Amino acid sequence: MSNRLYNFCAGPAALPEPVLQRAQADLLDWQGKGLSVMEMSHRSDEFVSIAERAEQDLRDLLTIPSDYKVLFLQGGASQQFAQIPLNLLPEDGSADYIDTGIWSAKAIEEASRYGHVNVAASAKSMDYFAIPGQNDWQLSEKATYVHYTPNETIGGLEFGWIPDVEKPLIADMSSTILSRPLDVSRFGLIYAGAQKNIGPSGLVVVIVQEDLLGNARASCPTMLDYSVAAKNGSMYNTPPTFAWYLSGLIFQWLKEQGGLEGMERVNQAKQRKLYAAIDSSELYSNPINIADRSWMNIPFRLADDRLDKPFLAGAEQRGLLNLKGHRSVGGMRASVYNAVPESAVDALIEYMAEFEKQHG
Ligand SMILES: *Cc1c(COP(=O)(O)O)cnc(C)c1O
């Protein structure tokens, strides 16, 4: 009997229970081979088959065009903040960045160490409560790429549209990838830390158009050169094998859920009902412009922050875990990634209503 509770953690986040059960069954003896995936050579036929299947399933889910490479790398999304300019920004070059919150700010800060960053638009003047419309962006002629953060995990601010730009578009999709179908062909490069919607931490997935490879600076560490990773099937050195394997199980699970169309239906329903509950209450509120609200990360505040502690304590008592908002914004945040079932959202809404009745 498992005693699994509802987990609203922003990351590392909930994983689907059937996937964990499968990993548990495989743990000591993977498919009768007499050893665990963690104990296999990454060059063994067994592991290579696990790795290739994972890549193919991800390609199927996102219908990734054949002229894109899929890389399974380390260092998290944060390492990409440096790896992108090291590979794509010439020493004297310039890149456009869109500032919509804490994660895009980190990407901007890091890229600034490697070249000129033009902040082409910022949500700052709107307190990061709305996405700046593309008509107001000041894109520069000289930019070699345009970087943005489709979903700001901490602020709960999300693009409902894909920017239309002439330069390669680069997106930090850490907390939104696989939440619904995506037109990969609109992007030059997509990256996502695994621990939100892909799998366990220790892995970052990069989907990159082949044309963009081979431009790394001479000073770029070998380990950070995308073309080296691509040439070596993401096995220039030992990759995070267990994280790769577990992500592969998630991709299989996603296919069983009806792929990304299936996930979109569930995720659409989850976010709709949670925002509706927040908006119709007197006690809870979410400040984000309605069209720009995140599906995966839903922050909300209580009218009186002295109620935060009792709210969280009561939630925990009911098995609703990790609802505390990010330390930089306070309040609450419910992360409702793919592996968080609709029943978790229903339980949260029920608790919120009951708490409001008692304290409203
Ligand atoms: C979590 C997150 C990151 C940081 O990911 P790490 O893997 O911890 O480096 C970066 N960007 C976004 C949008 C995130 O949600």
C-alpha cells in the first residue's frame, strides 16, 4: 500500500505513480538482465536502447522535425543560460531577451557575461502581471537570436502565443513543455530542466535546429559545445542514465494518456477550475492578467497573510503538500504539472472553500 499524497511542488515535482511503480519493479533487475539501469554501462546495448526509445517517444509526442537534434544534458536549465550564448552568440555579438520575471532575468544576467544583451521588452512596468505585446518589443537588427521564457514558474505568468520573429527563437520551457501540443518548427532552440514536466532532476533536454550547431566560441568548454553533444548522441561523457531512463518512462506514460492532446484536455480543465475557484472567492486572489495566466504554476494570495500559516497547516493535514509560494513572492502557489491529477485540484478547491468558510 502506498501512502502517496497530493504534491503541488514547483520542482522537483510530482511524478506519475505508474511510472514510479514501473521503476520500482525494474529497480533490481531491468527486464531480466540481472542488473539495475543505474548499474549499466551507458554504452551497453541495453542502455542505448533505453536512450533511443526515450528520444523517439519525445520526438513522437512533440512531432519534432527531423532537422532538429534532441540532446539529453546536465547542469539544469540554469547552465543553459550560459551554454546558449557560448554556442550561439559571437564574442562581439548581441542578442535580444524578453524580461517577464525571475527566470528570464537570470537568463539575461548570465548572457550579459558573454556579450551584449538587448532587453527588447520587459513586463516590469506592469509589475510582471502581464506579458508585453509584441507590437511594443524593440527587437534589434544585430541580434543573433531572441530569447524568452514562455512560462515564468515563480510569477505564474505565461505566454499564450509564440512570438513571431525573424531570428532564431530560443525558449526556456522548463515548466511548460509537454503540457500541451507545441509547434517545434517555430523555434531555433528549446530547453527544459527535467524536474518539472519531464522527469527527475539532473537532466536538461535541449531541442535544437541542426543549422544552429557548430558555432560555439573557441573558449566554449568541450562539455558545453552542443555540436560535441550532438555528434556523440549526448554521450560524450557519462550521461545521467537513470534520469534519462525515468524520463523515457514518463514519455511512454504520456503516450498512454493520449499524448499531448490528452494532456491539454486535462491541464485545461485543471487550470480553469482552480482559477475559477480563486476568482469567485473573497479570500483568495491571483493578480495576473487573465490571458497571461500560467497553466502549470498557479500562485494565489490570501486576503490576510496572517492566515497563510493556518492555511498551509490545514492543507498539509489533508495531504495537500508544498503549496507555499516562492520565498521571493510569498503567498501560495499550486504547481499542477502533468503528473498532478485532476483529483488533486478538486481536493485543493474543496479545502480552499472550507477554509474560507471558517476564516472568511
Ligand atoms: C526551474 C526553472 C529553471 C531552473 O532550472 P534548474 O534545472 O534548477 O537549473 C529555469 N527556468 C525555469 C523557467 C524554471 O522553471
